[in-house]
Amino acid sequence: MSNSTYTTRFLCLTAVMAAITCIATMVIQIPIPLGYAHLGDAFILLTVLFIGRKSGIWAGGIGSALADLLTGYAYWAIPTFIIKSLMAYFVGKIAYKDDACKLFSGRTLLACVVGMVWMVVGYTVAGAFLYGGLTQGLASTPGLSVKAVLNLAVCYGVGALLEKANVRTFLATDRKGRA
């Protein structure tokens, strides 16, 4: 069990980021066709980029699905869990090279854009299934696209502050201060 990647530290950081993702999703909700726009995706991206791929997958899926359950969109919880978990997976798969990623690199920007495009496509397809047709699903695409751009901007703005505060180094050290 000591070689497990699911350490107490991993579980705690993932739970905190799931909670932050849930709160960021719930606090500001701007209605768009078939749902709402929010800032939760920025925190999914930040989780992947600062804490790690697995944490981002779990925190993104659980935090976003929980927000749907708590805000009256329970029928979206399962599609949301799948879409947001895969979004984090794609971002992590592309952004990380040799088990590291840099916030301000072309690779990371590409990863975040791919993740956001997946989110738009995923919700468009899920909306088509849930509401009975591609036309209905496509109604949400413009709002989802604006949400994606806004979340990218927030991710990079908050990420720049986290880099300046040296949070990545803090997260890489254990409680005794060792890297």
C-alpha cells in the first residue's frame, strides 16, 4: 500500500480541489441554453497543471458532478462526470512531458484548448441526447464556447499568480520541507 499513488496527501489535495471546483461552479452561474456557464473549468485545469493528472481527473469529475447535483441539474451529473474527467485526462495527457508541465508553454496552451474543445463537444453531444436532437444540443455551443475562453483566461490569470507565489514548489515538498 505504501507504493500507492493514492496517498493521504493525494486524497486531501484532490478533495480540496473537488470542493473548490464545485464552489466555483456553483457561485457564479450564467444561464445558457441547456444549462449554465461558470468558472469551475478553470479550477479543473489548474488542478491538472499544478497538482497532477490523476487529481485533476477525480477533482474535475466529482466537483463538477456534485455541483450539478446541488444546483438542480441532477440529470446532468453523470454526463458531467464523464465529460469533465475526460477533459482533465486530455489536458494532462498533452500538457505533461517527462512528468512535468510548465504553465506558460505552447504544449500546455494546446492541452488546455483541446480540453476546452472537448468540453464544448461533449456537452453539445450530451445535450443532443438529453433533449432529443442535435439542434437542441447545438443551441448551447455558442455559450459553451464563450465559457471555454473565459475559463482559459481565468486559468492563466490565477495560474500566473500561483506561479509568482511559488505554489508549485510548495506542492512538491512534503511536510518536512523536502522536495
